[in-house]
Amino acid sequence: MKTDCSLTESCRSMSRFQENEKQPSFILSQPLVMASLARVNAFFTGKTGGFRVSAPKPGRPVPVTSRHSKLHVTAQGNGRFIVGGNWKCNGTKASVEALVKGLNAGDIADKVDVVVAPPFLYIDQAMGALHPKFKVAAQNAWVEYTLDDPTHHYDSESGAFTGEVSAEMLEDLQIPWVILGHSERRSLLNEDNKMVGKKVAHARFHGLSVIVCVGETLEERESEKTLEVIFAQLQAVADEIDDREHSSWGSQVVIAYEPIWAIGTGKVATPDQVQDVHAAIREWLKLNVSEEVSKATRIQYGGSVNETNCAELARFSDVDGFLVGGASLDPEKFVQICNSSVVHYKAVGRA
Ligand code: PGA
């Protein structure tokens, strides 16, 4: 992906300025602003490689790219910081008990939503023992992929789907959240964009809150296809849930940006890489769904987040939280990551 260092740097210094002074009192010279806007415009419109950016809806002003000249100042959402712990396929009865005990003992800051996702078999155990400040998520939910449902509810209910767990069951057991479209499922189990979109719609229809994962491979990033890939993943979700009754976006669909090359590798995306993609996702939501959704949607970063790198990432205005794998299995580290919310609110002036 092409980034503009000078622009990013100027945005960053504006951000620092805002942090220190709260109210920026300098004015950028007009030629500098115009040049910056042209470069940002090129970033969002010239490198699309064929992804779909819909025309503005009637009555809506043509998107003003100046928003991006203030990337770290005004391009933020207004949602609560949210941290997810994806336990993946890890655990035993004994280790879940210990992890829950450690989490319950943790001192979690105010104004942060915390959601942990045990493997299906341990959800009941975890949910029964966790303090209510922790919400629980499933790591997947079934949808009947071949079902063609014009209502976009895909309400296939129970049936002959050996080995699967349905959204109806999650609803029945009052499991409030579900992670969908994780890259491990996309790559190992061949879940394509359309399937993930259907799963999100179906889960929303059953009242579940969703963390939907998007992200590019290393190869896609190196061939400058990052945004193209992510926007196609988002479009598949938007095709299924945009503004439909019982299946809206709102604050209950969280997007987790997880570059695949950073997951479980110890290789964290740089803060600029993260903020640039998050800002692009927010802009995409604004152009393709609505401004309200763009502001309300929480965008998490996931990929080798730990207790030492979280604060640097949390400073950024469009980083509304994290989805954490490995470090979520250590309660002390995970609680520290949750509490990077304090850094975030301070940095964006919402402390
Ligand atoms: P990681 O996993 O933190 O171990 O990189 C993140 C994820 O897969 O959600």
C-alpha cells in the first residue's frame, strides 16, 4: 500500500499538538493543504485497483477529502474502546478455570468493553464463572451458504449440519457476541467473503453482536492490494446487512483489521500502517454505508498485540480497540491491553 510519509508525519504532529494543547492554534498554509488534499485524494481514488467505491447518495455532499488532512484529529469514531480475547483452539477445564480466575482478579478500567472468546466447549464454563464486566463471544456460527434468502436473514435454523453450531443456539444460550470471518477460518476452512457476509447478517438477525475480521496477506500488501482486499471483504458484509431491519451495523458490528502476516507472528503492523488502514475503513463506511455508521463502528487492530506494544497503537484516533490472540491467554497481559483504553481516550481528547 502506498502511504504518504510527509502527510502522515504532518498528521502525526497535528495529533501530538492536539494532545499537548488540546486546541491546535496553527493554520496550515493553503498551498500545503491543497497539496496534501490532492495526495490524499489520489491515495483513496487512484489506487483502488478496481474496488468499488459507490457514488455519493443524492443529497449527500461529495466527500470532502480534507477530513484526511486531519487524519489524527477528526477522523475518529465515537464508540467505546473494545478489546477482544480470542482464545482460539486452546484450553482445558483447568486452564480455563485459571484464566477466568486471573481475569476476574484484574482491575479493568472504566469505559472499555471486554469480550473473550473461548472455544465452544468451554463457553459455558467461562460464562458461568466470569465477572459480568467480561462478555463472552463464540468464535464462529453456522450459516447455510447455499441458501438464497432475499430477506438476508438466512434463517436456516437447526438441521442436518453435522458438527456445526448455529446462531440460534448462541441466542438460546444468551451468548452475546460472535467472531466471524477470522482469517484462520477464511484460509483453513475456505470461508469466502460472501459466506462471511451471510454469517454476519444471520448472526445480527439473531441479535448477536459481531466482531468481523478483515485483513490482507503479505503478498497482497506487497502488491499494493491491501485496500482492495479489505474493501471487498467489507462490501460483502454491506451487501447483506446495510440498513436492513434486525440486521443493522450500528455499534454492534465491530470490524477487526487483522493483517494476516501479523497474526501470531510477533510482527506487528506499524502504528502508521494501522492508522492508515483504519482511517480508510472508516472513510469506506462513510461513503458506502453512512456517516453515522462510520462514526459508531469500532475498528479494532489485531495481530501480535501485547502488553508492550498496545499503548503506542492505542494512541491513534481510529484504533478503537484490539483483538488479541496469544496474549489473551495470559490474564495479566490481557488486562494491561484492555487498560490501554486510558491512553486512547487521553490521546483523542475523550478522557
Ligand atoms: P495474535 O492473534 O494476537 O496471536 O497475533 C490475533 C488474532 O488472530 O485474532
